[in-house]
Amino acid sequence: MGHRLIVLLFLIIFCPASTFAEDVVVVVNQKNSVNKLTRDEVIDIFLGRNRQLSSGVTALPLDLPGTADEREYFYSHLTGKSMSEINAYWARLIFTGRATPPTLVRSQEEAMQMVIDNRSAISYVNRNKASSQVRIVFELNNK
Amino acid sequence: MVLHHSGLHMTLNLNNRILTTLTLWFWAFTVHAGQVGNITYSGNGYYTIGIGKMLSGTHVNVENYNCPCLISDYAQAAVYDGRSSLQWKPDSKLGVQGTASNKGVSLTTQIVARGASGSADLEWLYGNYDLNDKMSIQLGRKRLPMFYYSDVQDIGFALPWTHLPPGLYGWEAVNYNGVNVRYQDHWERWTSTANLLAGSESNNNSGYWKIYNGRQSRSNINWSNIWGGDLTLSKDWHETRLVYIQSNTQENLVSGEWNPNTQSYTLASSVIYPLAKQQIYGLTFKADYHNWLFHSEIVQIDHPGLNYKDHAQLLALGYHYEQWQPIFTWGRYKGTAVNNGLLPGVQPWNYSQDVQQTVSISIRYDVTATSDLKVQFDSETDHSDPGYSPNYGNARLLTFTYDRVF
């Protein structure tokens, strides 16, 4: 038993942080009538291509800080592009006024609170941060 | 202080350049985003630190340039010349942008300081109003969308090259003052963006014409009755763009003596070329499939009143592997006369063909998610007719850049 505990502690300490980010979900406000989003719809929302939801609401996407593992995992697995490529894509839009990037929040906790408070907000968070007060509309994991 | 006005175009003289640049840096690093009352404001910026070395080429003096020469940006007269030392001015630049917005109305301004021009220029200043979810209108100073990368031509981080392929991305006007209506729509997996624009542009010291009329020359250009539009269709991994723009153009070559103390010309004489119509046609196809990148672009510019045409083509193939992105690029420019090249109202001119071909190998390495390092080898071959002037000859250039957005 003691041996297993040591192994478990070892795995927790030395396991790369990114493995904890490998179960990311996209969440919306409970009052938003959208129940499910496709991968393409999530890409359109977070890359500024189309933010009109089927519920008629214009989505307000939120971005986690650049230091969050979930951010890199989300974009790389959603689009197949690196963060550098995503940022180069946004540079083309930001500096030409063609689209507004997702609103930057400071933490997953702040993202959750904004989604709870704002009917238009949509964010990606680690599944274990998803509150019961929001609705999961897309799941991004390695399964 | 000597201030040259050209519409909204402002050029600050040497005495203020350092102060301006320091102010830009301070502003860019201290301001990022915030809110005052109902007004949301944001600040972003970018810079490129570039160095280049001419490896070899045709040794000749052309229009006061000590060649071999490679022109990295025609509009700014950014030229790598034949000096043996490293050169940093042609590709180095710093840009900052500020946007203030409130309920569908926004005001955006962007200032760019370039090593090539040695000045800070107001590149963008426009107001935007969202008419509805799909349509918006912009009024003010904007980039003229002649080419695929026109909008981001200064943002090195958004480009796969250390500088844009000069044969295609080289023209006398890059901005305009006027109005633009943008429409964006979606159906199935297709996204379409259309722009309709109208306006005018004038530049009282064109960098482009210094390439052709001489380093110390001064040419004023005036584009009037600009109108046109572009349409971009994209789906998943590919993108197609069509553009048509037309205008009346006029060049005024001012002869005189440059006074470095007053940073101005003592006017001796001027030649005003006839007002002539130009029609610009462009087609771009771009693919980003898995890790492969493909870019092709064709531009043709007809000058029916001046009896010549410009043709430019670009093909690029690259591959993205982790942080690395090598890309191979081929580009060609050809200027040809039609109707024997008679220039009405001035004199018959014996127009010879102006032809350059450039082959480039570039490697990009993403240092962080917001910065990259690039190295690029350009080999330009001049195939112009022997009688064509100015004939800059061949050039082989090595450039390095560090690009960052913030």
C-alpha cells in the first residue's frame, strides 16, 4: 500500500502539467438555448468567423491566459494549429480591424463566473472546473 | 519642425523621430486594454528587427544607389544596397495600434515607424460602424487592398517571409482616404467577405518613384477616383480572393536641390505627367492543408492611357513542422508596353521591357507563441531589356529578422 502511494505521489509530482489539460469542455450559460455545438461551430466562434449562435444570441467567446495549459491544448486539438499559427492568424485580423479576438480572462474561475453571469458568454475550461451552473456544449478530449 | 502634409499622411522630421519612437515604445508597452466609462480601449503592437547582407550581384551605380541592390519595399524605397556592412534599415519597423470602441462604433489608429523611411507615419485612422451583424462601414484612412497581404504588409509575425516578395508587392500607393463597406456572410462551411471602397490618395514624396527617378528625387503622386472591391471565399483549408480596383493616377516629378538642413527641396522645375486611368486585377489562391502551405497570386495592372501593363506572379510552397516552417517562393514582375508605348501628351518613348525574377528560400522558427526568427536567401535576376533604365541588375541577399506582436 505504502509502495503504491509513493508511485502515485511520484506520478502526480512529475507528470507533465499538460496532461491535466487533456479534458477540455466548452460551456455556455444555462439560459442559452444551445445544447450542442459541432467542432466547426466552435472553430468559427473562437476564430472570429461566425459568432451567431442558432439560439439567435451573438456569442461572446472568452480566452484563458497564454500561460494556461488548457489554452494551448484547446486550440491545437481544435484546429490542428500551434499557438504561434493561431496568433499569426489573429495578427492579420486584429491589426486590420476585421475581427475581435476572444475576451481575455485571468483564470478559469473568472471564465466560469462570466459564463454564469452572461447569457452570451462561451468559454473552454478544464472539465473539473466546469460548474453545475453552466451547460457543456462541446467536449474536446483524447478519447 | 518641418511637417509635410499629404491628406492624413504625416511625416515627422529627424528632430522628432527619436522622441516619437520612444513614445511609441512607451505607449505600446504600457497600454494594452482597459475601460473608461462605456468606452473600451485596447492597444496592440508589433515590431521587426531585421538585418541583411548583400552577398553578390551586379556591381553598378543606379540612380544614386551603389548596387548590387534588392528592393525589399518599393513604397518605402527600402533598398539593400552593395555596401559590405550589415544593413538594418530596410526591414526594421515598429507599429502600434489603438482602438476605442463603444456599442458598435469604434475608432482605430495605427502608426508605423520604419527604418527605411526614418519616420513615423500614420497608416490607419478610421472610424467603424457596425450596420448589423454582417455589414459594417469604415470611414477614414485605410490600407488599399491591392494584394492578399496588403493589410498586414508591415507585420512580420503574420508573414512567412522576412520581407514581402518585391516583384508583386511593390507599388506606389499602399493607403487611401475614403470609405469602405464590408459584408461578411456564411453558408454551410463557406465564409465570404466582400469589401467595396472609394476614395483618393496623394503622397508628396513617393518612395516608389525614388527607385525609378533617383534616390534624391522627389515625386508627388495623386490617385483620384479610386473605387473597387475585393471578394474572399474560404472554406476549411483553402481561400480564394478576387480584387478589382481602378483609379486615375498622376505623377509630378519635382526637380530641385535637396537641402539637408531644412529637409526640403529647392524647387527648380517639375514635370507633370498626364492624368491616366489604371485598372488593377488580382487573383489569389491559398491553401493550408495539414502542414502544407501553398500560396499563388497574380496581379495585372493596365494603364490604357499610358500604354503599358504590369504583370506580376507569385508561387510559394512551404511546410510547417513543429516550430519550423521552411518555404520556397518564386516571383516574377514584367512591365510591357502596348501600342508602341507612346506616352500621350509628353513625348514618344521607347519603352523597353522591365523584367525581374526572384527565387527565395525562407525558414521561420517560432520562438514563442508571439515571436519568431526568420532567415531568408533571395536571388533576384534582372531580365530587363538592355535599353531599359534603371536596370538594377542581379542580387543575392541574406536577411535575418526577429518579429514579435504584443
